[in-house]
Amino acid sequence: PRKRSVVSMNNEDLRQLFELGDKRDEVKYAWLRWLIVMASGAFALMISFQEKMGTELIPRVFMKVAWVGLGAGIIFGSIALYVEVWVARELARLFALELEKDPSKRLPVVAGPPSIVKLAEPICYIALIISVLAIMVYGLHAA
């Protein structure tokens, strides 16, 4: 087992740590939103051009794999984005509970998403990577 070192932090260190965490989350959620918008646009375009896909089996299979990957990426990415809303609500709830216990204490309040939801983000990335690879194979076979 790894040994954990105990680090002493003052209020300024804690404030900076929380600001860095907020910035990290802001950038992460902006990235996820951008991916979902791009995946949604690609999904809509691919579905609208399906009649021009041809009848060859291999390209059709890979195009359908791409559709499933994009759809799964959009769904799991949306779940991962919902964490942003959930954490904000949970922080407010926990802060209110802390104030009820002892209004004179101002301890930092932290909240994280439920364990099951933590899987949504990596599943989103994996699904989108699979869809991009499938589109590449489709493009090679359809050309």
C-alpha cells in the first residue's frame, strides 16, 4: 500500500485548490458538450445520407457500427454531462446541511458523482472512438 503524506494547508491553499478543481471541471464539461454537439451533427448527417450508402455488405456494416457508436457516445456523454448538474445540486444540499449543523464553522464542502455515473464518460469516449474507426473503414471500402 502507498503511504499518504499529510499536507498542511492554509485557507489560501484550499481556495486555490478549489479554484483549480472548478477550472478543471469547467474545461472538462465544455469539452464533453463540444463532443456531443459534433457527434449529434455527424449522426444526423450520416442518417440523412443513408440512401446513398450503396448495397455492399462491409461498408453498410461499418456504417451501422458508426451509427451505434455515435448514438451510444451521445447518450453516455449526456449522462456524463448531467453529472455537472447533479454535483452543483449536491454541493448546495451539503452546504445547507453543514450550515444547519454549525453556522459558525465554514468547512469546505465537496461532492462527487455516484459511482455508476462515473462510467458514462469513458464509455462515451470509447463509443465515439469506435464510431470514428468504423467511419474510416467505411470510407476505405466505399471509395
